[in-house]
Amino acid sequence: MFRSPLSILIVLWRRPLASLLAAALLSLAGWGGYEGYKSLRAWNHERAARQALAERNFKAARDHLRTCLDLRPNKASTHFLAAQAARRDGDLNAAEKHLLICQRLGDVTNDVTLEWALLLAQRGKLVEVEEYLNRRLAERDVNTPLILEELSWEYLRVHRLAEAGQLLEAWLALEPNNSEAWVRKGWIAEHLFNHAAALEAYGKALDLHPDRDSVRLRLVEILLLTNKPGDALGHLEQLCERSSDDPAVVVTLARCHRQLGHLDEARALLDDLLAARPRHSQALSERGMVAMDLNKPDQAEELLRRAADHGPFDKQILFNLYQCLERLDKKDEAAKVQARLKENEADLKRMRDIMKDVLRRPHDPAPRCEAGKIFLRNGFTDDGLHWLGTALQEDSSHQPTHQALADYYDQLGNAELAARHKSFLAGK
């Protein structure tokens, strides 16, 4: 029987207990509905976060997980996932914070222990956790790809290339469509001067993720180095669609046009770039080579000298300048540049031998120290300090490395850091 709203109110007024019970039931129903809505929303965001992690879109994953934690701030499994996303995104402090919350909430599973180990490895403490990580690899559990991802990166960082290569093969056996693994395989091949293998690996990475512009640019540079400008042009056109104002892309496109004989196109690109960046050494050098191809060696000399002033350690710039001076019959000046080139060539040859030594003896600090000194001598400061740092990771008391660092900081005028390394030499 139908009752009007007014009659229902009268009944509830006459029966206060029924009224209270009805109100309580309505309240519980509303609360349950709200909680169900929150749970569903959190679940959807967590699912999206997992998908983003699978695609290596760490920023998107972290955004989704922040929303999850706003809705469910005390869910340990979400904090664990947030720790993983933050670590893989390079935000190690945030990762540590989430792991500590996991522990406070009582989550001390093997997965959390593994994540702590991966975090320590990423903080530069590989030696403390390497045995544990390799033991976990031997167990071949569901986390194996994560371990392979981090451990291969740490081996690459300290130039243990043979071991990194083995891990990458294992990773690709599990995940043959993992773009990052192919990129790292290409990087190893490139640094071992195996251009064909590097092109193959970078090409597979781009087939899987065509928007990785930095990888495409590396592929293009190898194609130009191996005199394949026709193959490079299509890649460069794709890069220009997305990065037309990137100086590296513009210079590389100009080099490609020059190798193809499109001198007007190359000149126009470089003139526009140099109008905005007149000190860009690569652009100056490439513009000088365009002038050479246009039979204007005097103009080329002026451009190449400026390029050498701004890039005094660049082998290609020095070679271009040498060619120009030879063409102008400036024998004495050409001989001086040639002497610098021979020194660079000797260093490059020695570096190839050092890479082989590091592959054979990855824990020997001596070849790492020598590599660092060669890089510093040629103006590659970051690379030099990195290599010297890896030598000290292998042997914290290695005297030649401390001497090299003391000399470097003395030249830099940093007496404090120089003294720190000299203290090792003094046996303190």
C-alpha cells in the first residue's frame, strides 16, 4: 500500500525508536556506499599505476599512487608500490620514506627486504647487497626482472660490461620486448665499438618505443659515423618533428645534409642556429665543413678556429681544422694540430685496450684509474672523476687514484679536497 511522505513522517514521529533505527541504517548505508566508492577509486588508480610502471612511465605511476594514498593512507601494499615507483624514478629519499611506512604498518615481507637492497644498490652501496641480489636472482622469483634492471644498471655504471651484458641477456630472455634492456645492450655494443650490434639493439628499442628521441639520436650518430646518411635522414626528420629547436638535432641534421651533398640546406640550418648560439662549437665546426665543401677554405678556417677555441678537446673539430690548414698550405700550424690529434688518437687506442682490461679484470682499480686520467687530460671532467671514483670503489686506498685526484683538485684550487686525497698518500 502506498504511503505519502507526510504519513511516513507521522509514523516515525509516533515511534521514535523506529525513527532512530531507520536513521542509523540510512547512515550506515551512506557510509558503506562512500567507503565502497573510495575503495573502487583507489583500486582503479592502483591498476593504472601498475600499468604505468610496466611502461616505465614513473611520473604517471607516482601520480596515481598519490591519489591511492590520499584515499587509503595506511595501506602497506600501496606504500610498497610507491616506494618502488619512486626508486625507479630516481627519488631515493621518497622511496625510503615509503619503505619505512611499510615497516611501521607491519609489512616486512621478502619483497620489502628486496626493495631495501635495491635502494641501497642505487645509493652506491652495491658491494653491501650484491651477494644478496645475486642469491635472489638464483631463486628466479617474480621479482627477477626488477633485480636484473637495477643490477645491470649498477654494473654498467661501474663499467663491469661483461657482467652487465650477461644480465641483459637474461632480462631479454624473460622480457624480449623490454625497450630499456635493448637500449642498455646497444650502449654496451657502442662502447665496445661494435657499431653493427649497437644499431641492431637501438633499432629494436625504437621499434618498441618510437618516442625515445635520445636513443634515436644515438642511432643517427652511428649511421653518420659509418657513412650511411641516407638511412639517417628519415630518423632525423622524425626527431625534428618533436625537437626542431634542439641544437644537437639541428647540427646532426645539417651534418646529414652535408654528407648527402645538400649544402644549401645544411648552411641554412647552421646559420640560423649560430645566429642564436654563436659559441656553439659543434655548429661552428659543421659550418666550417660546409664552407670547405663550398670551396671557401678561408671562411672555413675562421669558423673552425672559433670551434676549436670553444671545443679544444673535440677530436672531430681538431681533425676538421687540420684538413682546412692543410688545404690552405699552412704546414706549421697544421703540424701542431696534427700533433694534438696524434695524442688524442693514442689516448683513444689506449682507452680501447683499457676497456678490454676492465672486462677481464672488473675489480682491478688500475685500468679504471688510467681511464680516469685519460678522460681528465682530454677535458672530459665528469667522465674522468667518475672513472676515478669507480677505482676507489674497488680499492679505497689505491694510491695512484688518490694521487690523480689530489693533482686534479690542486689544479682546480680546491685545497680541501686535494688535502683529503693527499692524506691517503701520507698514510694517514
